[in-house]
Amino acid sequence: MKWRLTGEYLVSAVIIVILVIFINVFMIFSLLIIQARFDIPIFQDSEISAEQFTREFQTHLAVENHDVQIDQDGKKELIDQNAWIQVLDENGQVITGYREPKSLPQRYTPADIIQHYKYKEVDAETTVFVGEKDGYSYLMGIENPNINRFVLTSDIRNIFQAIKVFLGILVIDIIIALLIGYVFSTRLTKPINRVIDGIKQLANKDYSIDYQPNGVYKKVFHNMNNLSKQLKENEREREKTEQMREEWLANISHDIKTPLSSIKGYAELMTDPDYNISLEEMCEYAEIIEKKSVYIKDVMDDLHLTTKLKNNTLILNKQETNMVELLRNCVIDILNDPQYVDAHIEFDAIQEQIPMKVDQTLMKRAINNLIYNALVHNTKEVNIDVSIKVDEKHLTIQIKDDGKGIEQAEVDKIFDRYYRGTNTGERHKGSGLGMAIAKDVIKEHQGEITVASEVGKGTEITVTLKLKM
């Protein structure tokens, strides 16, 4: 996998180099052809070339009766171009001229003309060009150090040799591209391979990744480290939740098994023909069976409700409700429970009417769970204060006790599903999902619930609801 990735980078680099070379060569040849065919000054200045100036100068020559004259425009152009001209007849004799140096001969052989055209025979800054007009030849010298003529002699064998040299250079370029591509590919693919290996580790649930964030992929390595930490934390929480769930299942199984055993036992006594029971005993057994059945039903209801809350499938049935009355009824219902008839619960409200739209059933269950939590995790002597107050935007419910308090390590867990506090005693009631249900119900009403506790001094639970929901 690693070599394949490096190879792909390497091949890509070589292909790019080859394509760039061929494209450049093709473009240069194409532009040269366009320049020659359409006389477009691509590789030269926009001004007229010396060759073209020489060819077009024939328009300034007038031939009449074996006499050649230069018009005034031509002379002006010669001055502008810093050039001179000699016009020759068919025998090479100079018949007229303009601005030519005195050192030039007055008669030229064909060899002399070729010598002057191919090489600099006048001076180092003058280049000679040849033109023709109606059988008359003319030599034109242009004094310009920027103009040069190079004479090349070609041989077909040399062309093939040049092709070989070009191919050799191309091979060298490819080798250089391979070397450079290999270096850069290795540098690019090495961190990518590390990322790939890291992803494999994460996929195999190995969250021990700790890369040094540097280089081009600094942010990638940083995010990989964060992902590893997050997954490690999630795995730790999952294991903790799984352990809590298993413990909760064991506890809830025991809690359900115990009342079922009682129900089964009393039912067998009531149906045993060999056991004579009185009406009073039958009523007592029936009452016990009813209580145990209600307990099991409450546990099942909690399981059903917490599942709906967790999966966000619960639809609230909001109605206009007097929250003071709802809270007072919660306290009264708990005090009417024979198990908590001696509980010390105080209710305080500074006003009698606080209207709000809530799901009465769910809100009452949430408040009951919070109060029951204070009763279950403390002794019978605990004092509980339940209060409700309102300001312009929020309604606040507080449930405060002076009981044992909660360890800080447990404060963050009391709303977790399947969690049962270490202070739970014989007075435990329900499934152990009460606090999680309470938090989810408050959350469904767009509210917040917070806990403040100190060991030995008690616990204060605060529910805050927005007045307009």
C-alpha cells in the first residue's frame, strides 16, 4: 500500500515533466510556423525586421533608362534606420548609392556579394542585406549592434544526431524528475501513510495514537490526536456505562424477582386447598400482591418512559397548569404514601398562581422522582424543603435537604441512566431510572436542572423553566 502510493506520486511527477517538455516544444514550433506563415512578430519586436525593411525598400527605387534613383522617402528611411545602400548593375558595378562608407568597393563579384552578405565585412556593428529591383541588385548595410546574422550549415546526419541528443536530454530529465519526484513523493506520502496507519489503529479500537503535529499535515495530525482522545474517552464512558447497565440489570432483576416471589408465594397459599385461610388473611395477602404488582408496573413504566425519552419519541401533552398547585400535590401525594407518612417535607410558595403550559403527568413524575431521591438516599430524620418562585422570565423549583450530601465524584453521575448512588438503602423505591427520567423530562420542557451538594450538609436540586415555551 505504501509503495503503491509513493509509486503513484512518482509516476504523476514524471508524466507531468514529460508533458510540459512536449507541450513547450510543440508550442515553440507552432509559434515559429505562425510567425513565418502570417508574418506575425511573435518572437521579435513589433517593429519591421531588417530583412523585411531591405525587401520593401525596392518601392523607393525608380528604374528608368538604365538609371536607378532613390526617392526622398527612401533616403529619409535610410537615415532613420542608420543605413546605407549601394545599387549594382548586372555586372556588379555600383551605379548609385546613398550614405555608403568611402571604404566600400565600387564593383562586386558574386563572391564579394556573398561574402558581404554572410559575414561582417564592413565593421563590427554593420550587417549587410541584399535586395533586388527589376534586375538590379542592391546592398544595404544597417549599422545596429543589436542586429546579427548567424550562418548555419546543416547535415541530415547532424539532424539525427540532434534528435539523439534531444532524446538523451529527455532521458536525463526523466531521471532527474524521478529522483526529485521520489524525494517529494516520499515526503508527501510518509505522513499520509502515518495517517492511514492511524486510521487502521482507530478502526481496530487502538486509541494510543499521539502524533507530533508538524509539517504540511500539522492540522491533520492534531485532529487525529483529538479524535483518538475523544474515542478513548468515549470507549471509557461506554465501558463504564456498560458496567453500570450490567449492574443495573442485575439489581433490577433482583428487585423484580423479589416481589414476583412474594406474589407467587401468596398466590399459592391462597389457591392451596389444604391450607385454610381466613378472610382477613386473604385480604392481607391480596393487598401484598397488589402492592408488589404496582411496584413491578412502576418499574416497567419507568423502562418504557426512559426509552421514549432517550430516543426522542415522546410527544408532550402540554396544558395550562398552575405550577404551584402541581408542586403542592406532589408533596401531598408523597406524604400520603404510608412509607413516607412521617417524612419531614416543607412546601413554600410566595404566590398561589404561576401558570405555565406543561405536560402535567410527566412534570409531576419528574418532581416526584426528585423528592423521592432525597428521601431514599437519606435517613428518616432528613428535612426536605420544596419551594417555587418566579421572575420575569423563569420559574425556579428548588428541592433542598439537610441530609448526608453527595460526593463530588457522584454529583456528575446521578443523572446517568443505570446509576444508583452509594447511599441507597432499604427505603429505595423504583427502577433506579428516576433521576435520569427527571432530567430528560425537564430537558423536553426546554428547562435545566442543576445539583449542588456538600457531604454532611445536604443537597440542593434546582429546576429552571422558561415561562414562555
